[in-house]
Amino acid sequence: MNCIALIPARGGSKRLPGKNIKSVMGKPMIAYPISTALQSKVFERVLVSTEDNEIADISTKCGAEVVPRPSELATDQATVHQVVRHTLASLERAGELPGCFCIIYPTAILLEPRHLVESHALLSTRNVDCVLAIQKFKPHPFKALSYEKNVLFPAFPEHFTKKGQQLPSFFAPAGAFHWMRSQAFLDAQGPVWTMSRSGYILKSYEAIDIDEHEDLAMAERLLIAKTDVR
């Protein structure tokens, strides 16, 4: 089954302007997921969907192909779902619709090629249409506290005093990548959450969703630590 990587990278970001090309250890942020996708050797093509000329230029220099994104899909109201449909429609018109694709987020700078190889294997061997990168909730959701009128109290008092091993595991999207079978995505009548899916578990230090300056600082420290270990 032929596969493509799709990196959605618009130019605008209100909380962290220029986020997708901010310098991280001397490289634009988007260079990391492009390099990881290419090194995995899982994909026939690595595509970047963007309306931004600077992102397009950097992406091309890093070895990716650029899919020009229309302005109506470059607002903060546009969804990744819409961007994927636009890209797949372009490929389908050209007779190049892939069997599957992997959405890799431009801020996924801590991903390693093996993560993509292993998660692709899950899509290939499990009877599902999607594989989502996930991570365990830390701290556990049942340990949540409400804070009202300067008073703290447990949000889930029936579970709050239980030990960790007594609580069920909960996971959240890791903000790193999402595999899908192309035809299943195009045929889906509802949200992608209605499609059959499985998860690929990332450790907390292998993925961090970068939305603000403190997220970027933490991701860079983790990347430095990983580089030092090697």
C-alpha cells in the first residue's frame, strides 16, 4: 500500500507567531518532521500544505513537495480535516490517490523515524482505518481539582483517594501524527472519530504539543537532552 506524509503548516499563528518555522537548535521547526518522514522511508512522497511562501521555500529545501493551500483554508477557523480533503482531492484528480496517508504535525520535532515505521505497521496489521499517536494522561484525570471561591475540592471525589494502579488508564492525542486509509477517510459520512481506529503510544517526552512560548522552550530542552544522550 503506497503512503504519503502530509504536513499541514499554515503561516498564521496568534499565540506563537511564525511557529512552524521558528528556529530550534539552529533549524526551522518544520525541518524536523520533514527529515523524520524522509528518514523513515515509509513514504513515497512527503507533502507540505501551506499558503505561506516562506514555509513553502523552507519545506522545498528540506526535501518536501509543497501543495499550495487556498486562502479560505489558511484561517484559524479552517480544520485539518478540510486541508486533508483538499490535498486528497488534488491527488485524486491527478490519479495519484495514495492507499494511506499520515498527517504529521509541523511541531512534532521529537518524533523519530521508528515511530512512523512502527505505527505504519499497526495500520497494516490491524483491522482499522486509523492509527492515532496518543500519550497517557499525566496527572490522572480523576486527580483533578476544582478551585472555586478560593476553595479546593476534588472534581471526582469517589476516585480521588484511590492509588494510581487502581485507576483505569486514560489517553489523549499526542499532537504528533495520525495515520488513515485514504478511501476510508473520503468515504466517512461523519467525523473521523466515527472511523475504526487504534493507537500508537508515545512517551510524554517523545511528543509535546507546541502552542505557546513555554511549550517551545520545553520541547527544545527535551530535544537537547535527547541529542546529548546520543
